[in-house]
Amino acid sequence: MRAEHPGGDDRGAEPEPESLSDSAEWRRITDVLTAAAVDVDVRQVPAALCRACVELLPISGVSVSITAGSSVRTLWCASDDTAARLAEAQYTLGDGPCQSALELAAPVLAGDLTQGPDARKWPVFAVQAVELGVLATFSLPLGSGALAIGTLDLYRASVGALSRRDLGIAMMIKDAMTFAVLNLGNGSQESTDTDGGGVASWVEAAEADRTEVHQAVGMVMIQLGTGPEQALDYLRAHAFAQGQTVSEAAQSVIDRRFTFQRQASTDDDRPDGRSRGTFEEER
């Protein structure tokens, strides 16, 4: 895996932590994450793990998102409201460091969203991030090799890159989070004995948001006669135009407060014969 900075060519092998040995750092990380989950309601474990990450790194917040494909994401946990809103903004826009990290299966490090190459790469996202008080963000893909199952997204309220040592620690946290997603999130009987529905309860809750978007995308497909990716694009465009998150826009479609209608045929209709969509609020 190679680190990628949108604004330059500072790529290289995964960093190794400085000062402390790998084994010492790994034990420290494991101890902090384990302590965070002790005596915590199983449904709160994901959020507890995210908050613990803030103790381990010089960052302001963190979130973890899971993907089941290039256009489907679920927020698994967030350390705070800003981290959650930042993740939702990227999902709504379909663009941002986390999407780039998924596509590249490599870390994407944006140390300054206020100006320069980082701000130019994702101009709309950068503006929204800065409005949230986020000036730098670092996205690390969960998984191994070219298979990414989600992202660990760190943000900072000040401009600045992670040090080589801190990036090395972040990579270790990424591996720990990958293990947590794959094992805490599998809903196995062994994992759920401690609390009735157990770990599956918060996994199902996280899935709820994705189910709403899936349902709305299906409705838009029928309304516009288009494919799933195009339907999601229309839903995202509508969310952006209304100042909503994509989850909020999806709920509006499901509740039939908004509907998508085909335009009448014109000379510049799509070459495949399907007409473009428009939004219409139901009265």
C-alpha cells in the first residue's frame, strides 16, 4: 500500500513508527482500544473505539465508514458530530478524500483544505469541510491490498500534515479497526452472547441508513427509468441542491415528499433514449 497526497508526489512505502518499536506501539494501541470497550454497552462500542483514536493521535476527530461497493457507504462510528457530518458530506457529494482512498486502496492525506492542491482537488467538499471547522483530513482504507472494505477518516481543526511517526501509528489503528469491523461486525453467535442481540444490534442500526438510500434509489430508478448509479447521482444532486444529506433526501423520496419526473423528449435527450430527470416537490 502506498500513501498518496493529492497535492504532490510524496508517495512511498507504509511508514514505520519512530522512537518506539512496532511491538511497543502495537501493545499501547491495543491497550487503549481494549480499555475503551470495557464495560461499554455493545451498541456503543464503535463510538467508543472512535473516541479512543483521538487519544492516540494529534487529531480533532475520527470516523469509520464501511463500503459494500463503490457507491454504497455506511457510517460505522464517529467520535463527534463534526466527524459524522464530514463523512455524510462525502457520501452526499460522492467525492472527497475517503472516496479517493477507496478508489486507490491507499492512504489519501490532505493537510490543508483551505488552499493549494488539496482544496483544488475536491473544491466543493473542501468548502464544506472548512465550514465545519475541518482544515485537514486523512483517509486510510480499511482492508488489505487492493480490497478496501471501508475507510478510517481522521480530521484536524488546524492545518498540517501528520508526522511520519503519527502516520505509522494511524496505520496500526487502521489495522486494528479493520479487525474490529471484520470480527465485531460479523454478528456471530460468539460475539453476541453477552447482550442478547449483541453486536448485531448496532450493525443493523448502521445498515438502516444504507437501506433507506437503497430503497430511495430503487424508487428513483422506477421514476426516471435509469440505472442505480445514475439514480444515486440524481439523489445526491437533489440533496446538494436542497442543502440536505443524501440520507435526508432519501427519506424525502421514501415519504413521497419529493418525486423525480422525466423531462419531455427534446433534441438533446440522452442517446440511449432515456430522458433526463427533474425534481418536483409533491403538494
